[in-house]
Amino acid sequence: MNWNDAAEDLLNLILGQTPYPVRDAAEAQLRGTAEAMAEEESKNRVGVETVIAAWVRSTPETLRADLPRLMEKFGLDAEEYSHLLE
């Protein structure tokens, strides 16, 4: 599956916040989830919106409260994605 450059950049930002010992596993999980979501939506390319949705879905519920702060840190408007966090 193809990834656009912005989606790849966001993935790398997210992985940069992931502890090194679990980074490879986190990357595999995020890539797999994002690609599966894109396929479900009949897309042939993973975009930023799909990466964000996969990131939220892949984050344990107990850690999701920190996602808005990280989204803001990455230059994203957390309110725009609040529906994913509910």
C-alpha cells in the first residue's frame, strides 16, 4: 500500500514519541492498522487522516487522554479529531 509523504512524516513523529524498545512493534501495528483502514475505505493510499484514526485506535484507552496534547505538539488541531477520542 502506498503512503503519502505527509502520512509517512506523521507516522515518524508518532514513532519518535514511542519508547525505543517497543518502537518497531508500534510501527508494525500502526502501519498494519492504517493500511487495513485504508483498504476498508477502498483507498489505495494511506493519508494523514487515516494515520490519525489508526493512532487513536491503536493507543490503549488508558493513554488516550494524552493524545490531544501530542496532536497539538505535532501541529494538529486536537478538536478536529475529538470524535475519534470519544
